Amino acid sequence: MRIGVVGLGLIGGSIFKNILEGKKHEVVGISRSVNEFNVSKDYNNLKGCDLVFVCTPMNVTLSILDKLNEYLDEKTIVTDVCSLKEFVSKKTYNYKFIPSHPMAGTEHQGWEYAFPDLFSGATWAVTLKEDTNKKDFELLKSIIEEFGARVVLTTPKEHDRAVALISHAPMLIAQALCKNIEDNELAQQLASSGFRDTTRLAMSNIEMANDMIKMNETNIKEVVSMLNSNIDNLYNSDYKKEAGKIKKFREELYK
Ligand code: NAP
């Protein structure tokens, strides 16, 4: 199979390096900064690809998807990896587009930090469109599984709400928790592993974080108000019983 990757940062670079290392498929890249391997700035390099991963920041992905229309036809399957799925799902293209989102990443960005095993053991959300054909989905799924990830099917709307719950709102809350102690030197001195673990998402890639909070604002605000009412409910409940149930739930989640 000939596989293309556009944007060789953390995610695209990891996809590229994984395929390169696997030696099962031919991989070609489109990059403004990487000059090694089978990588070029010229989108003609993507011609003849069976599958293309678009791995650019969310704020430029729509224009990249439009640009691909000039180079690809209905023989090619294209997927993106954006952290939000509704905004990319509205248009149709000459090629076959199946939006997706790997649930893997680190606080770093760029090719230097990309590594082939990034997706090992991760889930990878895929949102099918009405006209998605089963064979194309199966092909995308087989490649995602070669990366060591597991496909979870969802809809763009459900996806964007779920990621607000597990990723975007927690990131904003982690940042707010850091701001809470900005002027408290004692709290900073006493902060230990609990605070470090709770605020890990405050280390997210800033450009991506900015796209997330702007583009998923409604869902995030809903989660924050849900958080406030859950805190109230905990105070007004049989606290020990509720906290015990939560501890069990958390244990199961990461078993
Ligand atoms: P990244 O490391 O910053 O990589 C993005 C790459 O896109 C850059 O290295 C650059 O690659 C290219 N690029 C940047 N600006 C561009 C522009 N204006 N026009 C064309 N290409 C441009 O970011 P990332 O973490 O890989 O994120 C990429 C996508 O993955 C985003 O849509 C993000 O939502 C999604 N995602 C990220 C994570 C995560 O945790 N990081 C997880 C899941 C999904 P070249 O220098 O090669 O051109």
C-alpha cells in the first residue's frame, strides 16, 4: 500500500516513523520542515496514495483538506487526526474522507518528539460518514491496528462532547488549578506528586490547546457547569459512600 502523511509533527511524524519502521508499506510525507526520507513540500508526492493521513493543526486542516481535492481522486481514502470531529465532517471531497482521532499524544510537539510506538495500546476514534463504504473503513481500520491502536466508532457530535469530558475541560481545569497557586508561595513549596499528576494536562501543546478551547467552547462550558454541580452534590450527599463509589469506578476505568 502507498500511504501519505501531511504534516510531520508529533502525530504525523509518529505515523510516518511507524510505517517506515514496519517496512510493510511505502510511505510518503508532505512537510514544510522535514527533508529526509521520502518527504517533499510538493503535494504531487501524494499522487497514487491509497490512504492519506492529514496531521496538521486544527486551524489549518480545512484548507489542507480543500487543497488535497486538487491532487487526489475517488481512489484515495483520506483521514484527518484532529482533536475535534464536527468541524471537519461537514464537507464532501473528490476523495473518500473518513474523519478520525487517535487518543494518544504527549506534551511535546514536532518531528523530533515523534516516535513509532506512540499509538501502541491507544484507542482511535473513527466517525463514519453516510457514504462511507465498508471496505474503505476496513482498510483504514487495518492500518490503525497495525499501529497497535484499537478503533472506536462514534459520531462527530458524540465525539466532541466526549473529548470535552475527558480531555478539553480537564486541561482547562488543570490550567485553572495552576493559576490558583500562582500567588501562594507556600502552596507552591508544598505541591507534590498529587498536584503534579492532577495538573499534567496544563503542559499541553499551547497551539492545540487554543484550538480546542475556542472550537469546543459550548461542550467545555457544559462540562465545567456539570463539574460544579457534581461538587455540590458530593457535599450534599453521604460523602463517604459516594467517594467510595467513585474510587471503585476510577479503579475499574484504568484496570
Ligand atoms: P505538531 O507536533 O505541532 O505538528 C503539526 C505539524 O503540522 C507541524 O509539525 C507541521 O509539520 C505542520 N504544520 C504546522 N502549521 C502548519 C501550517 N500552517 N500549514 C501546514 N502545515 C502546518 O502537532 P500535533 O500534536 O502533531 O497535532 C497535529 C494534529 O493532531 C492536530 O490537529 C491535533 O488536534 C491532533 N492531535 C494531537 C494530539 C496530541 O496530543 N498532540 C493527539 C491527538 C490528535 P511540517 O513541519 O512537517 O510541515
